[in-house]
Amino acid sequence: MKFKAEIDVMPQDALLDPQGKAVSHSMKTIGLPQITDVRIGRHIQLYVEAANEEEANAKIEEACKKLLVNQVMERFEFTIEEAKLA
């Protein structure tokens, strides 16, 4: 079976996010002071072949921990669904 994963990677809450801070400051400059505390991360979409959803989850978790996420500085969460055939 083929599964589609949507992975969100964000800086750890305890760490500063200079890019997010710059965007938050710019919101005031462009007349949107109601928008604050911006945090900027990454979004990753991938497909995985697996026998079932449990195996797909394990493979995605492994990919995140070994390659896609620096766990010292970042956290991640993902959703998974069976890929729709085109």
C-alpha cells in the first residue's frame, strides 16, 4: 500500500526563532499589530510504501528522527493517509 504523509517541523518552544521574530516585527510595520508570536518551520510531504499504516508510521518516524529533523532544535508531528490513486 502507498501512504501519504504530511510532516510539520517547528523549532523547539524553548528556543528563539529569529525568523519568526523578524516576521512578527514586520507585522506591526505593515499595519497588522494583532498578529504576534510568529514561529516559522517547514512542511514536508512524502509518500511511503508499506504493508499497513502501522508500518508506514514507523518508517516516517524513523525518517524524521534520522534525517528530516534535528531533534535538539526542532520538534515534529505528522499525519498519514492512504494515498489516492490518480
